[in-house]
Amino acid sequence: MIGAQKEELIIKIILWIVSLISVSSFFVIFLYMFINGSRVISLEFLTTAPNPIFWTGGIFPQIIGSLYLVALCTVIAAPLGILTAIYLSEYAVDNLITKIARFFIVTLAGIPTIVIGLFGLAFLAYRLNLGISLFSAGVALSFLTIPWTITVSEEAMRAVPKEYREAALALGATRWQTTWHIVLKTAAPWIMTGILLGIGKALGETTIPLMCGGSGLETFIPRSLFEPVGSLPVYTFIFATQGNVSSAYDRAFGGSLVLILMFLLISVSSLIIRNRYQKKMRT
Amino acid sequence: MVNLEGKGGMKREGQRSLLEKAIEIILFVGALSSIIIVFLIIAYMSLEAYPALNLDFLLGWFWDPKKEMFGIFQIIVSTLYVGVGAILITTAIGVPTAIFLAEFCPRNVRNVIKPSIELLVGIPTIVLGFFGLMVVIPFIRDNFGGWGTSVLAGWMILAIMSLPHVISISEDALRAVPNSYKEAALALGATRWQTVKKVLLPYAKTGILASVLLALGRVMGETMAVTMVIGNPRVAWIPTSILDRAKVLTSTILLDWSYVEIPSMHYHSLFGIGLVLFFIVALIDVTATYMVKRGVIK
Amino acid sequence: MKQISTKNCTHDDLMVNDAKIDVRKLNVWFGDNHVLKDINLKIREKTVTAIMGPSGCGKTTLIRSINRMNDLINGSRTLGEVYIDGYNIYERNTNVYELRRKIGMVFQKPNPFPKSIYENVAFGPKIHKMARGKELDDIVEKSLKEAALWDEVKDRLHNSAFSLSGGQQQRLCIARALAVKPEIILMDEPCSSLDPTATARIEALLRRLSEKYTVVIVTHNLQQAARVSDFTAFLYMGKLVEYGDTKRVFENPQSELTEKYITGEFG
């Protein structure tokens, strides 16, 4: 039997060590990618198209393609997600329809990306004849971020104090005026945070653009919604698994690092917005 | 005097309420979008999977497209094997980290680590898969033998992937314990660890379990990271050692898709796998979500 | 004090025909909970009427039924009539938005919007399209003056409303309600979260407002009811127990319950 004090000390040491392992695992991965990726990244790498025959070249079309994909996905997901959130938070009483809707939102959030990808490929691209294209991939990606946008937006709106709504309604504002002028304005920064995190999610998603967007080796920027689109994650996947030459691995490192940097940029800015908002709410 | 009749009076709701009605309908239609999307996905997947859905598919032992054998039982078992193993590792590392962050960590350190971990929840899995391919696989091959691509590699990469998730939600659950409970225990002379063991963990149990379940759903549905490190033999088998290669549901769809003939039983079976995967993950997710809800009310 | 002809009137004496607000046989349920039971109450124009009673007696529900704010509560049901200038507001095609514009409301806790001082006051006129530009500025200024806040905020109209003190915030909420040109002002324990100095200012303001508006104030503070109101209604367990001239209610309560409440035996 060891004393409580001693036990406490041992536990503390164990917790420190385990925590150090879990936190440092990410640090190690990032460091590894930075070291290997930074050797590859150059202006030329960022501004030229890949050469799929010799596994050389740059990632310019993939960067632009990723941005296109994320933009299309957000254009679809943000309005739909916010509309749903408004309905659930401001309009619907807790009735059967709301309960069903919530159940399906949870379900949609859990659908594995491979299933969305398969659906996008077979239904959007083949059945609806939209082709392996920017459009098919963008729509399929929005299925991934819609539930996310709903959840975050609804949380943000529910966090708006009930007193604001009452004050507006008592002044004779309609439900929509209250929602638009008071609830949405107050919750906007938080909703923005949610949309940014959704963008980060869509940006890093590989399976969906791989299955219904394009091969990742595109040497061109799509000129219409219905052309295939290259993207950074798919590029990285293809170069990492199909190349088998050192120039291919190098480029996969480069692609990874650019992807990480873009992801961090988006996530950190969302954190900054959130912190500012929290500070503002306190004063 | 209050104006009772006519324009702008108390009577007649007029244009304003018409607009209100229109907006409500638009919002309602918007709210239906998720339901429609899920229905569309399930309906189309079922339609394409229908020819393959039978007991031979679900309980069939062998998956070998070349021999026209499409039984996914071994693939399901492998998926559970890989998923549950990874989650056990995650839990073993993630929950102590959450306890550390919630209770033992200096405040300023926590204020840096917690947001970083929340941020890592969305880390692109391709990066983790690539790291596994370049570092973990050679490491296993050189030190433990075998191909390198293995269940063990899958466990490690998936554990890293789901770690931020488990840490973040478990820590929230631990911090949701009312301070008065904690202080009551500390005031009785309990050490911090005793307080954690006797007060915090029992209270946060549901939340932690839910986070672990949610992570299990994510891990079993993950494609990219796992495909890159798991080995994917063409013929499915249940791995007998952790250094064995394995074939999981997600990687089967992704890799078999590249050489499938349309239409064929192979093609329909891939949709069948998608459907099975969908239902397994949905079941886990819905369970976890309702657990959280019930837990919060309690 | 204002001139009131019926100095020592009782409930029945107040059943006059020229009431601004006339509540008849009002019943309100929240789910199975019968909150208001057969309330009859006539409130005169340009007076201050206090509604008091122990917590949970239905005072807040009563004033919220005057501008139909109870409609917003899930599972609420209202039976009976509330006439305002002779018009039953529970009639089917009542325009509730217009109704709520004509009846200002001030809440228990100051609840300014997270906007600037100016935007707070301008919110109502804007959504009702009452004014814009210079005209709107005038409304804002006039309302703030009426709420005795103008001098304190005129140089920082575009600062956040949260930069004001609690008492100032409550006066801002009053100005916000005045900006849409109401005729009736409902106040739900407006001073319960304020310190004595801020309370005194609001009470002084209240007296002045009653020259122009019909004020109904809910309070559980007896002294406050005695200080500011012309008439007092005492509510107990959803029933109107006593109603009449404030002085009379306090000095010569007719109901035993009222007497007990006033002497502090419960509450």
C-alpha cells in the first residue's frame, strides 16, 4: 500500500509523460513535414504545373483547384447550413419535424467520406452526367461541411441571449427582423468561425476530390465547372503512392507542407476571430 | 388614441406577415436539405447495391474479385480489429492527456495546448497517411520485420488521427463537472488524483465514452490515412498478427474501384460495402450523440 | 402627484368606461399550469399602476399578456379579453407587431442590444420604417432626452451600449421603447438589478413619463409601489386580490391577504 501523496506524485509523472507523447506526436509530424517540405518549396514549385510523366514540376493548378473546390463547397454549404440553423434555432418549436431533421443532421455528419465520394462518383458524375468535375466534387464536398455548418451556426445562435430577442419582439419587430438584425448580427463572428473550420475540413479532404474531382495530376486550371480539377490532397496522395521515385516523394512533401500551411492559416484565423468575439462579449 | 382600423392599424397583418410566411417556408425547405441529402445517398446506394445484398455477401467468408467471390465478413472483422485497436490506443493516451489538461496542467500551458488540439481535429488525414508511409512503415519493417504495411501501422496512424478528438471532448466533459463537487472533495483532504478518480471521472464518464465512440466511428470511416498504411491484400483475410496486412471496408472501395467493371457483381458489392459502412458508422454516431444528450441532462 | 378624482376608490369604483387598458376575465395557462385566473382589471390613461405580489403570483404574465408576449412561450394558452382603447387585442386578426409598437416594454434586467447607443434607440423606428436620416437623429435625441439620458451620452452616441452603467443601460432601454412612440409602457421590475441611486433616478423618470404615457409597473418592492404608483393591484396565486388607489390599498387594505403581504408576513 502506497501513501496517497506518493500515489499522487506517480500519477502526475505518468500524466506528464503521456501528455508529452500525445502532444509531441503532432509536433514531430509537423516538424518532419516542414523539414522535408521546405527543401522542395520554391517559387517555381508554387507557380508551375506538374509534369506527370517524369513526376516533376510544380503544384500551381492544384493550389488554384483546391481553392476553387473549397469556394464552390462553401457557396453551397454556408447558405444551406445557416438557413437550417436559423430554422432550428429561431423558428421550429421542438416538434417531430425538428427531431427528424436533427437525427438526419447527425447521420449526415457521420457518413464516411468514401461513401460520399462513391455517391458523388456514381450519382453526380455518372448518373447525372456531371462528369468527374469541379462541380461534382464541390457538391459532394458540401455534403461533408453542411452538417458542420449547421451545428456551429445553431450553437452560435442559441448562445445569443434570449433577452435580446425579447427586447426586439417587444418593440414590434417580426420574427425575421429579430433574427436578421439581432440574432444573426450578434452570432455572425461565431458562424464565420464555423464556416472557416468547414473550409479547413473541405480543404484537407482527399477521398471525395479523388473519386469525383480528378486525378490530381491536372496540368491545367479548370475553365468551367464541368472540367476535372486538381487538388493538393489528391496530388499528394498520387505522388506519394504512385510515383515511387525520389522526385515524386519530394513533391508529395511539398504538397503536404503547402496543404498544412493553408490549413493552419484558415484554422488560426478562425481561432483569432473566436477569441476576439469572446472578448467582445465579455465587456 | 390607438388606431384600430385601416392601414397600419391593429387589424390586418398585411404585407409584413406575408413576407414572414414566405421566409418561414424558405427556411423550412432549407432545413429539409439534410434530410433530402441523406435520403438521396441511402436511396441511390441501396439501388446500386441491391443486386449484391444477400446473406452470401454479408456473411460470406471470401472476398476475391478474380474468383467472383464477394463475401465481406472477413473485411468487416478486419475493420473492427483495426478500428477498435486504434481506439484503445487513443483512449489509453487521450484520456490521461485530457485529465492532465483539465486538472494538472499549469493554466498558461493549457491555454496554448487546448486550442492547438482543437485545431488538430481537422488536420488533413492525407498528411498523416503520408507520414505513416514515409516513417512508420519503414520503422516497423526495419524493427519488427514483415512488410511494414500492417495492422500496427494502421493502429498508430488512426490513433494519432483520432487523438485530438478524444482529448478535446473528454477534456470538455471533465471541465463540465461543477466546481462545487471538486471543492467538496478537496476540502475533505482528498488529493487531486483522488478527486479525479472518485469525483471527476464518474461524473464525466458518459462524455468520455461518447467521445471514444465518436472517434471509433470516425476511425472506421476513415479512408485515406488507413489505405496508405494498411497493406490492402487483394484477397481479404482476418489478420492473425499485428504485423499482418489487412483489408478494411473503406480501402476496399477505394482500391477496388480502380479496376471494377461496370456493371458487375463486383461493382454492386462495392456499393453494398458502402451501405454496410454507412450503417455501422451511423449506428455508432447516433448512439454516441444520444448518450451525450442524455448525459448532459443527467 | 397627479390629480385623481377618486381619492379613496376601491376596485369597483375603478370599473369605469374610459379605461385605457381593460382586462376582462383573463385566464392564462402554461401547459397544465393555470397561471392567471379570471383577472378583471381596468387601467386608466396616463397613470402609473403598480402590480405587486409574491414571486410566482403571475404579475409578469399579466403584463406580458397586455402586449401578447405570452404568445411567444411554448404551450401558453390565453382565454379572455384585453381591450386597449376599446379594441380586443386577442381578436384573431390583430396586428401584433403594431400592437407591440404601441406598447413599450422594459425588462427586469437591462437588455440593450450589442450595438451602439444610437443604434439601440434607432432600432425600433428603423424596423417600423418610421424615419431615416436627420429625422431619425431627432427621434433618437428626443427619446434619450425623455429618458433623461441624453446629457450623459450625447458625446458618445456611437459607443457600445455595454459601456454604460446598469442604471444608464436601463434608461437606454426606456429610450429605446419610447422611440417607437408608444402609448403604454410596461415595466417588469425595472429596478430589481439596480443600486439605490440608479433606482431613484428611474423612479423619478417614471413619474414624469406618466404625464404622457400610461405606465404599468410590476414590482415586488412595496416601498417602490407606494412611492411611484397611482393605483396598485395585488396579485396572489394567479388571482387579483385587491385593486385600488395606492394610498387606500396601503393604508386600508380590504383583503386580509393584502394586509399580511404589506405588513411583511409573507412574500
